[in-house]
Amino acid sequence: MKVLAVASEAYPLIKTGGLADAVGALPKALAAQGVQVTTLLPQYRAVGAAFAKGRVVLDLPDLFGRPARILESPGAPGMMALDAPHLFDRPGGPYAAPGGGEWGDTAIRFAALGRAGALLAQAMRADVLHAHDWQAGLAPAYLRFAPRRIPCLFTIHNMAYQGKFPAAVFPALGLPDAAFAREGLEYYGAIGFLKAGLWFADAINTVSPSYAEEILTPEGGMGLDGLLRGRAGDLHGILNGLDVTDWDPARDAALAATFSADDPAPRAANKAALQARFGLAVDAAAPLFAFVGRLAWQKGADLLLEAAPVLMQGGAQLALLGSGDAPLEHACRGFAAAHEGRAGAFIGFDEGLARLAYGGADMLVVPSRFEPCGLAQLAALRYGAVPVVARTGGLADTVIDASPMALAAACATGIQVAAGRADALAAGFRRALALYRDAPTWRGMQGRGMATDVSWGPSAARYAAVLERLASRHG
Ligand code: GLC
């Protein structure tokens, strides 16, 4: 079976968040299921080098006013790039101009991605088109009005990003007038790219079973819960995994010392290295908590800072790693400055340092207000940092709370707290500190976490089943 995936980012070519990890890793896992995935990305300036010796797969003489091409290259196996310089050959990140702020033609840039995806799917006779997030949301719309019927799967990585644009953009999209309707891409009087994807796709999934339920509620659905409830029969929740060959503590070059579930003792060297990097007292006995993530409301770093005095009073240390909203960056720096030697902040994105945190911290805190899946807690489990997580979305699905029952049954792998509440997080910290002092129980949790299967294996099989069903329904 041939699948064309369409997305705005994919690791290792271009990454701003977890979307790239999922889009990058799923094809490898699906290959083992006999599903062959090609992924179409925009050729941003940063992606150009990988396609410099590219071969033209498809010419698009007029893609929103200028010629464009789709390229493949030996330098980027499994990938294709939409070479449309008028839209993508620009400085800055995939979405933002240098210095922040969106480009004025964002709607057209990603409409072009969707349109190119639909045309490519036709040309290569794909069995299924797999669109990821709002940036690929128009691919199913264009495909619906294309000559050859190709079924679509749409994957929601985050409902909070909806790709909403003024209705005035509609005529430029080149879709039939009938598409601007409630039964189409009209969304509260405007145009919704995510709405379009959800409406026109033949099946929908999101990245964890719990999030698949949460988005059916007004709170989690953020305006689209009604549509999703109407499509509940076509909606699946399939957990993301980790690429466990890339994320392997026995071979990870970013660690100060490699280790495995059978022999976690070398983690001590990573803990010492992490303490040194964050300006913390190098102290093997101090419980070391870490946070790794975007400093954004969703991720709850503000809740963490509100609850963090409990950690300081309990003799623990805190390493904060991330970047994002300026007030949160400021607050993290401030907390670190006020607790010298006990708390440290690194403002920025540093994948190697993140890996050292997973492989050296005693606990990883993931206090998200909502979390469709989450990657950090999976890495933490595999790298032996016991996760302290908010009970929401994929966090709820991947960490087993150390309740009295779970401790008695020896199945706990971490700590869950109610989402969105600093007091609940503080109580979770107290529980974590008490468990840390009980060394045998602690080692049991850590060992079970490291032995947990966080790979893509089981989920790839579920994706394959959904894709096969789609392909045969329309074949
Ligand atoms: C988004 C979500 C995150 C998920 C990732 C990959 O970044 O916020 O929870 O893990 O997509 O699906």
C-alpha cells in the first residue's frame, strides 16, 4: 500500500515541535507493516540543501500564480519537497518571519501545500493521503473535488492550532463555491483549515485515546467538538511512540554516560553532568526534578513555578529547559536566580541537553493543561526519569500513577496529578519526594518505566489497520 503523507514539518529535516517527531518516525514503523509512506513537505529555505540534487517528480506550472515543482532526492529518503520559492524560500522558521510574527500570506502558503499534496496523490496513484494538522487541512478538500477518488486520513496533533483565516481568502483558493459552507470549510463565518481537514477526511485520528475523548467535549474541542461528535464513528485515538533506535540510552551520544534498564547505575554520571550544566550543587542524594518543553500556557510551566517552592523546601533541585513566551522565560530565570545552586534555567532549545535531562534527572515534570500525546514523558520513561504528569491526554495514557493500589500491585511508573492546578501539582511533588526517599519502591518504579514499551510498534499496527480499511473501502 502506498501512502502520501502531507505535513508542515518532519524530523530530521525540519522541526519546531512534537509534530515533526511523529511525522518523521511513523513511516519507519509503518514500513515494517508493509505500508510505504512518502512524506511531502514545503521546501523551506532550511530544507533546500537536502534537495539540492533533487529530481523533479511533478511540475506544477501554476501554483498560486507561479510555477512550482515537487522534488525527491537521495539526500532525503522517503521525503518529497514542494519547491515553490515564491511561498517558502524565505528566512525565518516554517511559520514565522524572522523576529516573530506570521507571514501575511500564511493561508496561501499552506493552501499550496494542500493543493500540491492532492495533485501529487493523484499523479502517484496513492492508495491513501494522510494529512497532519491544519497546515495540511486543505489537502482532503482539494482531493474531494479532484478527478480520482483517493481516501484521506486526517491526524490531529493539537486542536488548539486551527488555521482560521478571513472569508475573503476563499476566492483565491480555487475551490468550488459549494465548498464555502457549513458542510465544508466555512468555520464561524471564516475559513478553517483544520475544520476543512476534519470535514473532508474519510477518517480522523488523534494521538492518544484520552485526547480522542477530550476533543468531543466543548472544553477540549475548542469549537470543533460538535463536528467531531457527528463523526465519532470515524474517529480513532492512536498513541504516538518513540523512535527507540534514535532514543536509546544505551547508545545516546548526548549522554555523559550510557546505560540500560538492566544497568541504570551509570545514570549517576548524567545526573552530575546535568547538575553542573544547570549550575546546581553536584549532589547525588538531592532529588533532581527537570522540566523540558515549550514555555507556553499549554505546557503549564507557570503552574510548575507556582508549586516549585514545595520542591525547594523538600531539599530538591530543579532544572528548567525551554523557550517560548517572554513572561514565562523571565519567570524561569527569576526563579533560578532566587534559588542559586538549587534551581537552574536554560532558556533555549537544545536537543542534547534535553536528552541529558531525561537521562540524568530523577523526575521529569510534565504539568500540561492539555497534551494530545506528549513526547517528553515517553523519553523520560525510557531514560529512567520518573514522570510526574498532569492527568490529561496522552500523559494520562502512558504513565501509571503510584496510587496505593498500583504500588501494591507493583505496576506504577510515575505520578499523575489533576491537570491545570498548582495545588494538585504541589501535592504530587510531596508524594514524589516521599517515594524518592523509599529507595526500593523508587527503583521499582524507575525500572518498570524503563521496561515500558514506548515504541511505535503497537501503534503502527493500528495505523496500518485504519489505512488498509480506508484503502479497501474506496479501492
Ligand atoms: C503536538 C502536541 C503533542 C503531541 C505532538 C505529536 O505537538 O501538542 O502533545 O505529542 O503534537 O503528535
